[in-house]
Amino acid sequence: SCSICCAAMACEWLAHDYYESSPEWGYRGIPRRLLIEPLLQGPDGGPPHEAQVFTFGGRVTHIRICTGPKSGAGRLNTWFDPQCTPLPMSQNYPRGNYRLQPALAARLTAMAETLAANYAHLRVDFLVTADGPRFAELTPYTGAGASHWDPPEVDLELGRLWEEGAARLAGR
């Protein structure tokens, strides 16, 4: 039955130590709990897409749209600047071919810049649902700072943007 299957899946989640699989200090020592939320559906009726909006000094510089399952094969990422221009980069997953609509990019940008106004760097994540974007999380350090970028020079570019964002905030 479904309840047995779901209970087994929940037990697997509770047994997993996320600090061990991704050594992000923020996960260390957190008591394991289940949080049950309403089911969100994407615009196509499937799972919502994930939008990761990168801000530096309170300004959006990159928008990453992730499609496909959160883990496992089929996960893709497509990168854009705030004007919806695709960027030739990738992080940890193959490049996708998502088409970012200007209205969605504008909404994501406005919300992310409001939330990240006082930070040198903050990634603001949303789920793109049938009812529009929904806030998901704030991330001060993507991939524990150990992400694999394609091309590798992106790491230097993001570091430069971080330094410029910090300097801009300090000069207020």
C-alpha cells in the first residue's frame, strides 16, 4: 500500500545525514525531522522547476533554472542573465534548453533583490509553480563552495562579483 511505501521512504530520509553527503556546515548536527508541505505543481502539471537567483551586492546577476528530478539522471540546468539571455555555463548538471520568459525573470529579479538587499552574496531560490514563483530558500554558499563550474572560469567571475558586491555595500 502507499502508506507503507511512503513510511519506508520517510525512514530513508530520516536516516540520511545531509552533512555527510554535502559537507555544508549549516547541516551539521541538525535533528532530523519531517516537514510536510502542500503539493506544488509546475506550469505543465508536473513537478515545479527550480529557479536559483544569484545576487551580489543586492543585484541579480545570474538566474539558473533547474529541471528534472532533484537527484539522479535527467537533471538539467540552464543559465541566464536577468534579461533572459542564455549564458554558456553549467554547474554540476548538463546544460538544458529551458526558455526563460521575461515576465518570470522580472518577477524573480524583483523578489530576489528585495530579499538580498543587504548581502554581499545571496542565492535566492524559488519553485516555479502553476501559480507563479514561490519562495523556497536562501543560500549563502552554493554547493558548500565546492561546485564544479563549466567553464571553470565562472568560479573566478562569481568571486569577482562577490568582492564587488561587498565593496558596493560597504560604500553605502
